[in-house]
Amino acid sequence: MRNKILIAIIIVLSYFAVKVSIKEEVPLEKKEEVKEIEVTILDSKTSEKENLNLEDYIVGVVAAEMPASFSMEALKAQAVAARSYAMYKINTSKKDYDLVTDVTNQAYIDKDKMQAKWQDSFNTYYEKIKTAVAETKNQVLTYDDEVICAFYFAMSNGYTEDSALVFGEAKDYIASVDSSWDKNLKNYEVTTTISKKEFCEKLNINCNNIVISDIKYSNTGRINSLKINNQEFLGTNVRTLLNLRSTDFKIEIGEDIKITTKGYGHGVGMSQYGANELAKLGKSYDEILKYYYKDVAISQINV
């Protein structure tokens, strides 16, 4: 009898041991996979559309838009600004694509073009930019809980410009700020010479007697408007027609036309070269961004 009871106890204990063992081997529930954001780009040369993972796209934008030799904190600032601009476009696009691949929106290059651009430095620069993007993954600039249209440009004339004067629309989060460190950079001031014939043809003016008058400047020293042969032009239009580096320009009329510009780009938002100078001074990417964009927060994209 005792043997039967003992055998029964052993069987029961063995049953519970097996149950415990099975329970311990049940895998934990898998965490819900994080959704990836896609962006649709239009190749400005081929007119072909392509869907890309947002973070892969941002690697291509930073590679195209900012020298890979720049400081890591400047590259991170560029990544967040580019991602913010992309998300703004994704949220507001009414077309079957979100962005084009040239400076109409923001430039983008793929790995083949990076290889051609950097050659022997490809691996170093590619990994550097990938790190800058990965360490800011899903981070965007927001104002009043909305992703901002984070304009940026190459180099200021010493100040950034008011958005309304360039794009015709004021942005509360973009105001003119001092960026005087840009003045010490190579190619801050550049003089180019073109023929009178080319000058007149591009502006569609009579070339018999060129007269420049009524120049109106913004508070940052850029030209808002001027008259050439009594025909009024916006500074932004002259920059586009003559392919000038900026709207801070001076025209000298002689046998040929000499045009001297200061800075490079439209001047609105973050100065990329200025960002690099701030990084050299020890500023972090979030400090750089919050300097060039007013009253913004760095937020995570909700995915």
C-alpha cells in the first residue's frame, strides 16, 4: 500500500515538474514592431518615382546637402532639419510624391553617387553620416506641436533672413539671427564677371545704357528690390536670373559687369556653414537648431 502511495506521489510531482518546465519554455510575447515611415521621391532628372525608408532618405539628403567633413554635431543638426523638412512635405503634399531630389526641395543622392563623390573616403564618410542620422532617428523640430518647415541654406552674409522676404510667408519659428562667424569663411565674398550682353539678355533689358537705381535693402543687408533701366526687379529674381550665390550683391558696370556677392543661399533658417562653426565652438546639435529656429522643440515622430 505504501509503495502504491509513494508511486502516486512521484507521478503527481513529475506532472507538476513537467508543467513548470513547459511554462518556463514558453517564449515571451514579441514586442510590437515599430512602423517605418516611407517617403516618395521624384527624381528630378529621370522623373521616376521611388519609395524609400525615411531614415535611408535622410542619409542621402545629408550626404548631398552638407560636406561630410563637417563636425558630427553639425551633421546631426542637418539630419534633424532635413527630416523635419521631409515630414512637413509628407504631411502637406497633394501630389503622388512627397519631394523632388534637387534643391527645389532638398537634394538627395544614392549610394552610387556618394561613392562617386567621395571615392576613397566613401566608407569613412558614409559611416559618419549614417551615425549622425541614426543618433537622431525620428527626431524632428516642432512648433506648437506641429512639424516645422525647416528651411536651411549654405552660408549667411552675417545674418539669416526673414522668411517673408524670400518665400512670401512669415514663419513664427524663423526670424533673422546673427551668424557673424560665416564672415570668416572661405568664399564668403565672391566676385564674378559676365559680359554686358549676357547680363542684358538674362534680365531681358535694353543694353544701350545700363542704369541701376532705387535699391531697397532688407535689415540684413540683402537686396529686396531694385530698378535696372527703370524696370523693377526683386532681389530674389535677379539672383535666379543671373544665377547669383545670394541676394546680398553689388553690381559694378564697366566694359563688363562685375557682381560681388556675400554668403551663399536664400538665407532663411539654418546656415549650414554657421552650424559647423558653432559645432567647432562646442555647441551640441540641439543647441545649434534652437539657435537658428525660434521657440522650437525637438520631438519624436509618432509612428
